[in-house]
Amino acid sequence: MQDVNARVLACEPLAEGLTRIILEAPEIAGQARAGQFVQMLVPDHAHVLRRPISLMAFDPKAGTLTFAIQKKGRGTHLLCAVKPGDSVRILGPLGTGFDARGARTVYFVGGGVGVAPICCAMDCFATETSRAFFGFRSARHAYGMTQAPCPVTAVSDDGTLGERALVTRPLEEAIRHRRPDVIMACGPAPMLAAVQAMALREEIPCQLSLEERMGCGIGACLGCSVKRIAPDGGWTYARVCKDGPVFDAGEVTLHG
């Protein structure tokens, strides 16, 4: 984990409401794993808490990190307004990452801004038999498909991109034709809950990257706790920032 001033190399529109930012941070890029994130300091003096941003890509040789940032509040709007040559303070890499564990076939599932960490996982773990399934609000919100390392099936809420359906529909059809060794997913809670239920029902190993509000990003503030199923059938609390954000589907309780 490093706390560094990263130089902005690029800041450009990616999709509706999303901005792609590329930072030069060799200290972090050399340690990063797919599924991890950084805590990014808003470039002003009014915002004390950093913003957790998942890795969309990293290149250890070039020393670069790529992010897809969704404009929500004033903090993320300020981050999306940086210019090449500016510097942004970032802490990372943080959290647990995805782990293919030697899988020969990985199915990737992403929804909305959650597609970004799935793109990173695809770059690291996609094989010849892997497939990806993305869900977006509309064609205007779509990204991450043009240079994907495996075939991508995209659906949308309004039918402007692919089928008008939930992303779990093409995933379920694909599983009937070929069962993957593992599923990796990130997106809105209802989507993750549906993927979790499907994976548990079909007895397919599945890793879920959870999205929660974070304060510190290092497990100290306990603001991002979720229920984790204990070996005795009860439950305890896990911190998404420190114990996650990637969890096995069978160890967390989700409500869609």
C-alpha cells in the first residue's frame, strides 16, 4: 500500500455520466491486482474523505492506472475535471482482488459502473472459452466492449443495446450450454444478489465484488460492513474495504 501523488495522463469522457482517468503511479501499478481499488483525494480543501475508485486497468510496465469515475456528487465532479499534468493523491492498492485459481473458463458479469473492475478482471483472467455479460441502462451508458479479450453479450434496460433484459438472462443461457469454472461479478446489489442465487443454485464457484460507501478504505472506520456467514451457520460482520471488496458468493448475505 502506497500513498502517492499520481500524475494525470488523461481525463476524457467514457460513456454517459462516466469519465476515464489515467494516472501515472508506478509504485501502485506494480502491486495492483484485478478487483482492488484506490482511495482518491478530491483536489480541493473542502473534502476530507477520499473516494474509493476501482481499478479498470493497470499496467505495471508503463506504471499506469486506469479508472472509470461516475459523476455523482461534487467530489466526483471535481475529480472528473482534472487535466493532464495535474496530480491526484491516491492511496492503494487496497482490498482483496479476484482470483481465477487456475480456472480454464471464467464468466464475467458486470453492470453499470461495475463493468470497470470486470474489465480489469477480464484483462487478467480471460481465456479462449471465457465470456462476458454486461448490463447497461442504455447504449449511451455502454463501455468496455470494443477491445475486450473475450466475447461480450450486452443487454440494456431500454433495449437500445442488445436485448431488453436483465444481464442474468444471457448468463443463465450460457451456463446451460457450458458451465464455467468460476463466475466473477460486480455491479448493483440487485444484480449481484441474482448472480449469487444462480451460482449457489448451480453450484458454480462465484466471486462478487461489492460496492459500499467507504470512509477510510483501510478497515478502521467500519462504515462499509456487510454480513458474512459464519461456519456455524450464524453470521458476523466483514469490512468491504479490508476483507473485500471481493468475496466468495457463499460467504456474504446480499439483499437485492
